[in-house]
Amino acid sequence: MTSAGKKGTFYLSIHCEDGLFDISPDVVVNEVVFSIRVKSHLALDYEELRSTNCTITAKEAVAKQAKTTTVPLLIRIRDVNDHIPQFSRPSYQGESQPTDCDSRGARLARFGKSVKIEKPNLTPKWRITPLERNTVQFSLELVDVNDNAPVFIQSHFEIYINENELNFPYAFTVEAFDRDLKDSDNSRIRYSIIDGDLRSNFSIHRVTGELSVVHPLDFELLTPSVLDTKGLGHVRPISLTVRATDMGTPPLYTDTRIVIFVHDVNDFAPTFTRPSYSVPVAEDAAPDSSILQVQALDMDGSSPNNVVAYRIQSGARDKFVIDSTTGIVSVALGATLDPD
């Protein structure tokens, strides 16, 4: 800037809307390169003032009829990162929304690349450290997802019982566990019988898993079609399918098998096929000659309970004998059948 005033002297001044700036030097001879300075950097805040209009005035240093000239100046304030991120609350649960007083509002704070749950079995509390200077306590409550099906403590279960009994020899319980959150619906288990030809004879406690007999079993009615195996010895196994279902959404379940070994009990007496027998015998019948065969049946389902042995209870008078296995009655050796 140049001047034709007294010896080329003139005054420089700056006038701004907010009075934040001054000019140096303010007295100039002939020509000068001047500077505009901020009076107080603390008063210059981009978040409060984005730009300001100023006027620079040059006035001749003469007493009379001093000439002046002005030029407008628009000063734009440039934002600098002078604020640390500030959380809207001192602590959070579940979510965090940090804000930064610096301009443009987007991506105002970035968090570290990873967080670590120190005690996953408890309600975790995470401390997140931003890349800048501020911290906040951040608590998250993990919501358990029903992602584990119940698991039985054994691959299958076995128990025995005598036919006609309403109670097992001891309290018989199936047990399963669930790895989901303890004492939640996701880990609460309910038991049910879902299959088995004789499942109507049994019930299971839906909470404890204890198996009970509703109707006693008849060993003789356990035909091969309802047996777990084809064997028909004195023990006959039957099979039930039990399901353990958790209470989560959606519910998950696991099935297992219970094998019940039913023991035969000697609960039938032999019965003769005829109520009485009568046969004529010649008085000269030869000793050891057969005169009659009797037959009795036993309805028990297994040996030895259904094996019949014969003997003459009374009235033979040493004249007759019976084969214990076949039931054949014969004239005894040395017997005399003369009725006189």
C-alpha cells in the first residue's frame, strides 16, 4: 500500500463486526506490507463464528482535508481440532452415542479396534478408550440366545421291574442339562414320553424326569412285536423314547431311549386240560403198561415258571405210577389189579 500524504505518511486501521482483529503497523510511510492479527485467540471460536466482515481504512496523516480510502475484507475462520469428544452421559448401558463439539458432527470419535470381555459368565462391563483424550464407562448386558439343545447325561437309560409291579425297585430318573444361561427359559428343561408301544403304561414327571408306572406290565402279553429284542427268555425288554425340551424360543430338544427289562413272575398255576379223567383197566394188565396220559398247561411266560411236573397225589395204592414229565399213567411194577 502506498500514500501521497505528509512525507507519505498515513494511518492504517481495521474495523470488524466482532472487534476481534487489529492491524500492524498502524502508521505507515509511503509503502508497507501489513499484518492483520487476532487480538485474543480465546475469543476466536469456529463453533461460534464461521466468518466476519471487516473494513481496512488508510487515512493521510494531515491536519486538514485528509483523504481516506477503504477496502472490504471477508475473513473466514478455519476450524481446528480444539475439542475432545464428549459423551452425553457419564455412563451407559447397552449403547453409546458420543458427540464432539468440533464441526460437521460425523465420525467425531473413533474407538479402539477391539474390546475384551474379562468375565464372560457375568454381566460384562467394557471400558472403551477413544483414540483421543476422553473415556466413559460403558456397560453392556448380553442377551442369551437359545443356541444349545438339552443333553442327556447318558446315551441311554436302563431299569428293571417285575411284572405286575407298580413301582420300580428304586426312584428312576432321567436327567439332561442345557448349556444356555442358568435359570433362564433357554436352560429350563421339560421331559415327555414321545414313543414306545407301551408308553401308556408309564408317565414321566415333566420337571424332574422321574419315570413312574401307571399300569402294571403283564410279562405274558409282551409279544415279540412290542419287545426291544426278539428274545423271549425270563426277561423281556421294552423301549421308550423320552424327549428333553428347553423352554427357549424356538425350543430345542434331544431324545434318548429308556430300556425297561421286565422280569417274569410265577403268577399262574398249572391247569389240567380236562376236569377229570376216567379209563377202564383190565385186571390182568401187564406191569408198566400205559393206561392214560394226563395234560396240564401253565400260562407263565418263561421257564421254569411254566414247566409242569406230574405226580400222583393220592389214591394210587402203589398200583399206578405217573411219569413226572409226560403225564403218562402206567401200571406199577409188581402191582396186582385183581379187584377181589
